[in-house]
Amino acid sequence: MLLDTIKENIAEFIQNSEQNFVEKLDMMQIWDQPLIGVASASDPLWEKLKEHGVIGPEHLTPEEWLPGAKSVISYFLPFTEHIRSSNRQKGLPSIEWLYGRCEGEVVNNNLRKLIIELIESADGKAVAPALDKRFKVANHVSNWSERHAAFIAGLGTFSLNYSLITNLGAAGRFGSVITDIEFEPSIRPYKEIDEYCSKCGECIPRCPPTAIDENGKDAESCSKFLDKTLKLNKPRYGCGKCQTAVPCEYQNPTRV
Ligand code: B12
Ligand code: SF4
Ligand code: SF4
């Protein structure tokens, strides 16, 4: 089974790849083992994402990224306890979080490449939108949303601050690969778009620029704060205070 082979290779990569350990920070491990889900490329939700107020018409479907697409493999990489706990203090992001955000995305990109290679070696076609030259972000909206792909693949739901909460929490990053190989889609064990958020409001006072309130998150002021962290930590940036020291940091708060 190709999907089992892909899962085994991902596990091996996360456990053994040198890139998942930061030499400058005492060989700190960035990622724990991921959650992996599969969405069908013909799921009607892909078309729904094109509606204004959901994402918008610029969001491309799996078929638009890869003609003949059948499945989307989506995964959530959770930060290790070491990185999460380092960012529980208020204020500026921890050094560990900054490395996790930036060096961690290099690992994420290599994971996307690994999945593509495994699919191509089984004579399939594969595209990771995040690595594709057509990928773009304008006004804080991208033409391939990793969170929405994960939502469709059954990995979790949105929340008050828009983070996607999985059964391993929200502190981490997502990735995905579209393929023309058909895999069994994962079950979506939720009905509402924000079902895994308990609405406890604990992320509200965590946000340094007060970008979060009971109605949601202001992407613009979050983005300005991230720019500030870049000025202080060039070439790295990040924040993630809304994803640490909160009940949804490493678990689904509606399932504990
Ligand atoms: C642009 C961007 C940003 C922008 C703003 C994004 C935004 N709109 O919230 C800025 C720069 C501010 C930002 C900040 C951060 N980001 Co960012 N960002 C992205 C990026 C590149 C694109 C996001 C996008 O296109 N969103 C589209 C808009 C429309 O999404 P939305 O507003 O959340 O969608 C709402 C609607 O769709 C609505 N809705 C209405 N009707 C319906 C119907 C249905 C069926 C559905 C499903 C939804 C829905 O529900 C959603 C939530 O309210 C993604 C990477 C990627 N390619 O996906 C990373 C990403 C979202 N970021 C991520 C992270 C980690 C961060 C930061 C923590 C920074 C850091 N690393 O330290 C912060 C704060 C995150 C937070 N609380 O949301 C992670 C998310 C991890 C998680 N657990 O959610 C992502 C997925 C990167 C990754 N590869 O993992 N980010
Ligand atoms: S801290 Fe509470 S309100 Fe905020 S996203 Fe997590 S569960 Fe939802
Ligand atoms: S990442 Fe930081 S600035 Fe952005 S919403 Fe979360 S706590 Fe606020």
C-alpha cells in the first residue's frame, strides 16, 4: 500500500533527518510525529472555498493545480514540548519558536518533496502547491490554504483566532500534496467549522498587539506584529502566542 509506505517514510524522516534538529540550539528537535489525513479531490468543499467570505475565487481546486487530481494528502506537524513550552511566556516570541517557524518550514518543504518523490516513483503525478511557481499570497489570502486542505482531510477545525485545532492541538504547521493517485479519504469527525474550539477566550489576552477579540482575529495587526519580530530577529520571525499556554496548544480542548 503506497499510503502506508508514505506514512512510514514520513515517520522515518521526522525521527532521523538532521534537519529536524537545530545544532545551534543544542540539537533541539523541531517536530514531533505528524497527523496525516486524506481528502478526495472531488469533495464538494473545494468548490465552496471559492465563495467570497470562505476564501474567494482565487483559491484553486486540486484539479486546477493538477489535472486528473484524485486525492490530497494533508499533514499537521506539531512542535515539540521544548518549543511549545519556551513560548509560553508573554511578549516576544522565544528563540526556539523562531527557529521552529523558519528552520521548521525548511523541514516541511523537504517533507513535501519527499512525498512527491515517493508518488512519482510509483508512477503517479504530484504537486505541492506551496512549492509551485503558481503559489501566491495577496492581502493575507493565498491561492492554496493549508488549513482548509487539512479541514477537508479531517485533521481539525478552525477556532476563535482562526488557528486550525487538531487532536494534537494548534501549535504547529501544515503541509499538503495533491496527487492523481486515489487514496481512501479520511473521515471528517466534525460538522461545524469551529467545533474543536471551546470558545474559552484564553487566546485573547495572549496576543501582544491585541489582534484577537471575541469576534475573531485581525490579520492586519497580527501581520504588523510579525513584521516587528522580523526587524528584531532577522532573518527569522514568528509569534504563536495564541497557540501556546492555551487549552488548544497540544490537544483538542473539546475532547479532554
Ligand atoms: C497569509 C497567512 C497569514 C496571515 C493571515 C492569515 C489569516 N487570514 O488568518 C498572517 C501573516 C497574519 C499570518 C499569521 C500567522 N500564521 Co499564517 N499563514 C498564512 C498563509 C500563507 C495563507 C493563509 C490563507 O490563505 N488564509 C485564507 C483565509 C481566507 O483564511 P481564514 O481567514 O483563516 O479562513 C476563514 C474562512 O474560510 C472561514 N469560513 C467561512 N465560511 C467557511 C466555510 C467552510 C466550509 C470553511 C472550511 C471555512 C469557512 O473560516 C476560516 C477561519 O475563520 C498560510 C499558509 C497557507 N498556504 O495556507 C499560513 C498559516 C495559516 N499560518 C500559520 C501560522 C502558524 C501563523 C502564525 C502563528 C505565525 C507564526 N508562525 O508564528 C500567525 C497567527 C496564526 C493565527 N492565529 O491564525 C499556519 C497555521 C497553523 C495553525 N495551527 O492554524 C499556516 C497554515 C502555515 C503552515 N504551513 O502551517 N498568517
Ligand atoms: S484558546 Fe480557547 S478560544 Fe482560543 S482558540 Fe483555543 S480553545 Fe478557542
Ligand atoms: S500570532 Fe501573535 S500577533 Fe498573531 S494573532 Fe497570534 S498572538 Fe496575536
